[in-house]
Amino acid sequence: MDLELTGTVCVVTGASSGIGLETARRLAAEGARVLLVGRDAETLGAAAAQVGGEALAADVTVPEDAERIVARAEALGGIGVLVNNAGTSYARALDDLTDEDWHGQFELHVLGPMRLMRAAAPRMAARGGGRIVNVTSSAGKRPSQTNAAYSVTKAAQLSLSRLFADAWAAEGVLVNAVAPGPVASPLWMAAGGLAEQTAAARGVSREEAIAIQEAKVPLGRFARPGEIADVVVFLCSARASTVTGAAWSADGGAVAIIV
């Protein structure tokens, strides 16, 4: 299947590892010109070298960086695809979350993507259209007690996606969200990641914490980062030409709803 991405300038945030890296890899394999964005220049450079893309060290929570990211994409030939993937979570009880925690999650998951979409969508529209995909979470559809701030801001990101989809559909800019469940990415599996954090919070081993999480998923396992990236890349493509305003679950059936 030809996804018609050859030569398309694609921006992927949070591209140093996990879903972002696999998305960048697949876009590059389709012939796209990929700009990988992340905060750590060294890690990001290695990732860009892996996939044959270009690297830009930037922080999506810094307001000025949104315009800088899009301007770099414009210099590469004009932004055609934006994947808002940057994000993080941590295991923290509701009563332990500080105002700083809430603000930090809102900046990362809502204001950061909003600024990038605000900068990118008019440029895409001026060229006849484009694609925006926001990587959200199943926690935005069904709140998780593991990190309430993450859940609430991911729900806000889903709503933000729909707002931009409605605002820009007539201009050919299609905006969608992908909502993964637990993914075997560094966020969960790396040293100090969610697996170890939840194990410590529950007083169980790391392996037991992972097994508990897997038991909540009808497929019985974590997704692989590439499986989520496959969904994202399809929504970036010409093949998804009638899809906008959608929130595609890619959670192994974890959230028992059909929207």
C-alpha cells in the first residue's frame, strides 16, 4: 500500500525513543523527510542517525520553541505532517500531586501540542492540507489512579484534538488522536520507569507489577512501540483521507468503549 508520504516533511516530537522513534523510523521508510524533536540533543542525534532524519533539540513546553520547530520544518520544504508525541507520566497518588505536577503535565500534554498545532495548521492549509496526529492515552478515556494529572491532561488533549479537527477540516488539515494503553517503551520498562514505580507503590516485584497491568488488557500484553507507530503513520498518510476528529484506541481492548 502506497501511503503517499514520499518527500513529505514530517515533524515528530518526543522522537528520541519509544513510540516517537518508531514513528519517525516508519515515516522515513515511507520516503518522508523527518524532523525529530526532543530535549536531549545527544540522544536525539543518535535517533536521527538511526532513521535517516534530521534532529532539532527543543522543548515543547517552552512557548517560543513551537514557532522554532515549525520554522525549521518550513525551511526543509514546508510542514506536511505533525505528530505530537512528547509526553511522560509517573506513579503518584492523587493526594501527593502538587500544583507544580498539575501545571507541568498541562504544559506538556495540552499547551505544548496546542502551540504546535496553532503554528502548523495555517501553513498546512496554505498548501492545501496536512495531517496532525496527537498521541494521547487510554487514560484520557478512562482515568487512571496511577497519575491523575496525566489522565486529566490526556483527556484535555483528546478534546483539543477534536477542536482543531473541526476548525481545520474544511482547509484539508486532518487532525486525529491515537490513544495507546500500556506500551513496552522506556516510559514503562526503563530503569526507574513506571514498572518500578508502580511496583514500589504496591509493594510487589517489578515482574508482578507488569503482570498486574497486563491482566487489565484483553490482549494480555503490553503493546510494542512499533504497533502504535503503525497506527500513527496510517493516520499521517493519504490513505486516511476521510478520517478527522477521531480518537483511535490502540490499547489492546483495555478501555471497554467503542468511541
